[in-house]
Amino acid sequence: MAMSDTVRVRFAPSPTGSFHVGSARTALFNWAFARHHKGVFILRIEDTDSSRSTDEHIVQILDVLRWLGLDWDEGPPTPGYRQTERFDIYRAHGERLLLEGRAYRCRCTREILDALRAAAKARKEQFRYPGTCREAGVPASEPHALRLRMPLAGQTVVEDAILGTVTFDNDTLDDWILVRTDGTPTYNFCVVVDDVTMKITHVIRGNDHLNNTPKQIVCYAALGYATPLFAHIPMILAPDRSKMSKRHGATTIEEFRDQGILPEALVNYLARLGWSHGDDEIFSPKDIAEHFALAQVGKAGAVFDREKLLWVSYEWIRAAAPERLAGALTPFLGPALGPASAASAALFDPARLAAIAASLKERSRTLVEMAEQAVFYFRPPAAYDAQATAKFWGPEAPHRYAVLIKRHQAQEAFDPESLEGLYRGLASEMGLKLVDLAQLTRIAITGKTASPPVFQVAVLLGKAETIARLKAALAAVERAKPPVGAGR
Ligand code: GLU
């Protein structure tokens, strides 16, 4: 490719199933490559397998790409980027290949081919079409498929930007079908015609397609086009180095979204899954676009590491603006609060949600974890942590709670600094450490001994709610108190 040519790459998913991490990473690498080279990123829907392709899956692909922030420059909803809309183009290219003698008509029926296949199997050989019709001059009037005339000897070489030189012996490749007897084009033919007509300069895809590449290279040449540059990305592997699948946990992008991973975090993690840039780990989409290079994509399969994903996710949550987190957190609050939740709408005020998110963002690896930790902001603790009460609910606790309640009632300014002043004064009056009082309050308002800064939590709950929870804790301590005379 000449330096002045614009880079044009494509992500070409088949809408036949859920959107997996492997596909997302392929999309990301194409996007990053295009952005790095100020090129064009094209989305093409490979829906020729009409029995398995669905419109729902197409919608899902567009949704997921948008959620990940992988914006495409050409593609749906503009018409002409679904293969089922392009059958005339494939047929025209097939006819041209026939006219130029690069393809030929084949009248071998399914029965004949099945019998040949069975015979090859019996001989424990790989089936190859024997070229029965290659020189037969089958007339157009007979039902026929169209086959590509492949070289009979020599080698086809793939100069892969990631894998290096990969050589295929031509005598292992047979004259493959371009257009079936029913007039429908085959998958490999559509891919080549699309890549040619869409002027694709670099084909970046999963290495599960490597075996298609020599067939496709011959087809490019037959059509009279230069081959694009190929880059086959190694697979994503499970920790046991097997192919990643359902049994290893989440594999689809929607599952990760539902687990409360921010899209930037997932993009960051997927970028590092096979690609590296020095020792850096945290990359924004902009950083990825700036630094991405195929030369730094590893040849070996990349192992999916859930702990690392959670660490990256934690870093992105920690760095996110509270307002953004509040928006992202909202859909997770309903499930965390449960169906019986009667929390009032005022508790979901955007500014309050942002403050809640800010208080929890250093303590959450996912939005699900954040939502679970946020429950006490919406309703009183359902129970008090047993270890916490064992440690802090001693004989003095009822008195201390009673004092705390009275002082909170008398307290006018209800902000973290004023509350800290109140607790410091009270602690020195009572000859206690600040923490002894603060932990009592923390247990009362959150149910636990670990939470975001207690005065901050109290302020977010408001004075009335804080006092109500102190009173509830006092009642609970009273109930738990051993009867008088039981040896206090
Ligand atoms: N449609 C293929 C897939 O979803 C991609 C083909 C290609 O990139 O050439 O795996």
C-alpha cells in the first residue's frame, strides 16, 4: 500500500449469536488501527447465512459497538453494508470471473459430491474436489454452480502482519464454489468481493479465518485486485489455555455490561489482551488509538484473566467523574435494592447519586459492587453486623447512643466538618476516642464497621434519617442488653 493511501479496515461480524469478547477485540483492533492511521473504519454485516442470522443480533451488534464507543465511519444504518443487500454485486463478479475463464461451471450434483466425500473419508483422506468439470465446458443451460480455478501446484503465501509468513501448498486447496447452483454466493466469495469493492486495505480478523485466506488470495488475484494486508489475531484463551467458552464464566459483552464493568474499562482490558505498549496498563480509547500498532500484537493466544479485568475496572471506576458514575450506577440500584424497595424518588436525586458514587468509587470493582454497597443510602440496615456489635455494643453503648441522639438533635450545621467538630468535642467531654463514638454511629447508619467516611454518610442521609437510625440502634442495643442483675 502506498503511504498516501487511506487506510480502510472493516469489522465484519456474522449476526448469528451473542457478541463475544473475541469479536469485540477484533472490532477494537480494527477501530484502533483506523483511528491511529486517520483511516476509515467500516462495519459490514455478514448475514449470508440466512438460517442463522437475525435482525435482533444485528441490533445487538450496533448497540454493543455504540456502548463500547467504537464508532464506525461507514456501515449500517446506511444501506448496502449487509451482504444480503449485495447479491447482485456478487453475481456480477461471478459472471466476470466466468467470462474471463477464471471460474467454471460445475454440474456435479450433491449426490455425486457426497459420494466422493464418503469415499475420501473411507480412505481417511481429506476431501478435495477432483476438478471433474474444470475442463468440461458445462453449458449455461444446465443447472450449475460456479467454481474458482485454483492453481494446481506451487504455494500460496500469506504475509501476515502478526503471524509472519504462512505458506499453504496449493495442492491442498481445491476449486471452491463461488456461487451455488441455487444462485446464492458463498461466504468466502462474498468476503472477497466486499473487501475489494469496499477498498479494504488491511484485513484484521481472528486467526480462526487463517485457513480461508489462501483461497481468498487466489480470488483477489483472479478478480485482478491487489490483496490487502492480512493480520490474523490469535484467539482469546481460558486460563487453562483451552478455547474460551461459557463454562469459563462471562464471555459476551452484554454479560460484562450487566456485571457493571464500565465500557472504557472493558475496552482497556481488551486492548491489552494481546497488544502491549511498554509496561502501560491503563489506556483510554484515545491512548489506544494513539499508540496502537499491529507490530505489538502478540503471536500467541492471550489468556483471559478475570482478576485483571476487575482491577482495570476498579481503576476506571476510581477515575470516573461522580456524575458519570451516578448515571452508570442507576440501572444497578433497582436489583440491589430488591423488588420490595419503597425508597422515595428524592433519594435518587442526581446530585445525591453523584455524591453517593463519589463516596464509593474507591471501594468498588464493578457497578454491581457499588450498588450493593450503596443500599444503606436508600434504607436503614436490615441487620447489624454481628462482629461489629460484639465489639462495640458493650454496656456503655445505650448511654452513648442516647447522648449521640440528643447532640444530633441539638446540632444545627449538618455538614462533615461540623459533625467532626461535634464528635471531637463529645469524645473529649466523655473521655473517649473519636473512633469509639464514630463507630457506634457507623454501625447505626450502615450496619457495619467499614464504610465511606461516616460524617459524609450521615450528611448524605440527612439529619432526620441519621437520628432515626441512631434511635433504631439504641432500641436494638436495649433489646440485646442482658436483663438487669445478670452480672453487668
Ligand atoms: N464474518 C466473520 C466472523 O464473524 C468475519 C470474516 C472476516 O473478518 O473476514 O467471524
